[in-house]
Amino acid sequence: MQGPRRKIAQALLYELVAILFVSPMIAWWFGESMVYSGTLAILLSLIAMAWNVLFNALFERWEARQARRTRNLRRRLLHAAGFEGGLAIILVPVMAWWLDIDALTALLADLGLLVFFFFYAFVFQWAFDLAFGVPVSASGRESRNG
């Protein structure tokens, strides 16, 4: 699977599975209902999906210009760290506002999510590549459909 279909499937699958993990974590950490926590998880997911599409497009553009066009361990770790680091910058203010907590508490909560998502992103991307194949940017072959 390549091109826009790959990016859409990747983002939707990633976020749907993430919501199933994040909703109960937020409910437990902050003593909120699953509905309230689930709504926040969906909001965070919508933000993350937009970031996912943007980040992956930029990452694949960078990746296509590299001499070695394979997704080795180092590149997968770079991908996960870049994605999660950028997302944390966006989500901390949202979490502080939604949960009515101070910025430091939101940052600590986001760091907890960051640790979880660092490993989740790594495993998810690897599994996604195994299931659907790596993108052209990492395969060393040219795309016929853009």
C-alpha cells in the first residue's frame, strides 16, 4: 500500500488503537469518567492524526533524500522520537485546559503518555510495515503513482 491510502490507513489505525489504550489511562490517572476521558482521548487523537499526516509526509520526504533508504532500528527510533516530541509540544496546553490542571501537571501527564507512545509508535510502525509493506521512500524503488 502506497501514497495517500497508506497515510490515511496508518493514521486511522494508529489512533483507533491508541484511543482504546489512552481513555482508561486518563480515567484512572485523573479520576474522571470513561466518557470524559474518552472525549479527551478523541480530541487528542484528532490533533494527533493531523500531526501524523504532516510529520509522516515530512519524514518520508527527508527519508527519500537519504543515501540509505531502509528503515533500520536507528531510523525507526528517530521516527518515533520526532513524532512524539513534536506532538508533546502541541498537546500539553490542550491537556492542561481540558483537565483544568496546571502546565507542570499536564507536562508530567504528557511525559507518561510520551513514554507509552514512544514504544507504541515503534511497535505500531513496525507492525504496519510488516502488514502493508514499507513505503516507496524506504524501499529504494520508484513510485508509479506519485
